[in-house]
Amino acid sequence: MKTTNFDDLLAENLKDADFKKEYEALEEEFDVAKKIIHLRLTAGLTQKELARQAHTSQAAISRLESGTYRNVSLAFLRRVGAVLGVKPHVSFQ
């Protein structure tokens, strides 16, 4: 089975103006999702393992990693971050 590199796929999709507009509207969410995925994989955890340790469901971790999770709480990000050995940082620009 052939696998696709996410960054290559994203670069290709960003050539489409409609896709680019929608992606840019959700850029912060996707950045958080990519960071969580990277941290989880670096820790050698599955979504299910991360969920168990963060006292949540695998579906909640999946939604977080999808980049489309709305109304995520800082408390939830703290629990996930604690398992991954990081703290969330929120700022306004």
C-alpha cells in the first residue's frame, strides 16, 4: 500500500483556491491538530492510549486531531498536554 506524506498532500491541495481559502480559515485549528499528532506519535502512543491516560475517549482525541474540533476547552488541552509532557500556550495577536 502506498502512503502519502501529509505535507506533500497539503501543498498539492493548497493549489486549489477554494481549498486554500477554507484551510486558511481553519489554520490555527490545523496547526494544533498537527502538533498533537506529532507529539502523540513521538511519545509512541495510539489515540486510544492517549485518550485513556487523558481520561477521555478515543473519539475525542480523533476529533482534536482532525482540526475541526469546536469548543475545545483549555482544561481538555491541559489533560492531553500533561500526558504528552507539554503545556498549552494561548496568546492573542
